[in-house]
Amino acid sequence: MRKYYGSRNNINANVCELGLPKGTYYAQITTQDAGTWSSDYYSLQIDFASKYLMTTTINGKEGLYYFVNGKVDTTYTGFVAYNNSWWYVRNGKVDTTFTSVEKGTVNGKTGWWRIENGKVNLNCNSVEKNSNGWWYIRNGKVDFNFTGLAKNTYGIWYCKKGKVQFNTTDVLYSKGTLYNGWYYVKKGQLQTGKTTVEKNGSGWWYIGKDGKVDFSFTGIASNAYGSWYLEKGKVSFSKNIKSYTDPHTKLKYRVVRGKATRI
């Protein structure tokens, strides 16, 4: 850190007098020596040894810039700590309009981090996107070990190894605090709002309005292919019943190899 007196409108002339290379330098204005200097003169400090962010105006554009050896490093893109937070710098400046998921090192941990308006959101627990897809974020960082259901403002999504699987339609298992069990997913999204009967590799299952397999269900349920007799949440294709009264609707059905027809 070097400290010297000079005009804030003539910083670079004074810097060059210190024997530094010619160029554009910027300094933190720290104190004004009232009574000694006019209002245009300040005690200035320039840190020529460290790397840091500083708010200043360059070429008429105010912003948070990244400095190396007293100069803006327009070649740098990455994460920088500032005022107890982490910021994403692009070409030497924090872009406060930039929101994404990007790779880098934050708090000594390398990974893919959630950026919102240029700032890393370490409290983010959601599903968010970048140019490569949508990702499950835990504590601000993509969790590539996560497989299961996760929620964002647009819905509830099935993720595999941290990434939303938009090509998946299936009855799948999810283990977690919010979503624990077997669920019906269509094109990567949990299907809710109505009951149905859907399949996976183990059979056809009763899906409740919450999108979850209900293993306690015994009775008649319908899907796009018809009505079916289920026991403990699963279609019983071996079942044949001449007359069956559904306990939920009190309607009567004939069941042939699991398929139910009203009588």
C-alpha cells in the first residue's frame, strides 16, 4: 500500500512521478487534509500489490471493477470476494445484470455456483439454469451427487446427478426431506392435480393427486387406457371378478385380467 497526496483529478500524473509504468491507475480516496489542501486535494492510497474490487467510474461508467496492481484487469473472468460476499467478474467488471450458474472457486471450494445479479447466492436451494441445462443447487452450489425431486418457482423436477432430466417419463424413486417415495414424472416434471394409473419397469401404479404412488390404495382407478383394479397401489392383472363394488365410489364393476368395466 502506498500513500501520497495529490489531486483526485490528476491521479495518474502523480502516480507516474512515483516511478511506476505509464498507464491508467485508480486510487481509494481515504482522507482530506482540511486546512492544508484545497477541497480538490486528498490523501490517496493505491494498493499495488493485491487484487481487489473497488467501486469507481471508468470511461463514464460507474461500477464494481477488479484491480490488479492498481489497474483494471479486463482479462479476468471469475469470482472475487468483496464486503463479506462473493461476486462474479466478467472482463474485469461485476455485471449486475448477469444471472446464471458458473464454474469457479468460492470460499476455497471449486464448483458451479448460483449467481444472481452478479452476486453469488450461497443461500440458494433450488433448480436453476445456465447454457448447459437446469441444475439442482444446494447452498449456492450444484450438487452433482443428488438424484431425486427438487422444486423451483416453475414446478417440481426430477434430477439425476444434479441435472434435470427433461426426456424422462416414468414412475421414479426420490429420497429426500420434501419428496421421499415413488412419484410419477412426465418430461422431467412431477405430475400433480389428478389421480391416474402409470407404469414403470415393475408394473402399473396408482398415482394420487400429489403425484405420489399410494401403496395403501385398493379399488378401481382410471387412466387414458381405461379403468383398472388395483391392490396395494398396483394393478392386479391376474384378477378376475364377476361383480366388484368399488369402496371409494360404490360403483359396480366386472374385472377381467385387471381391467374393470362398469355393470
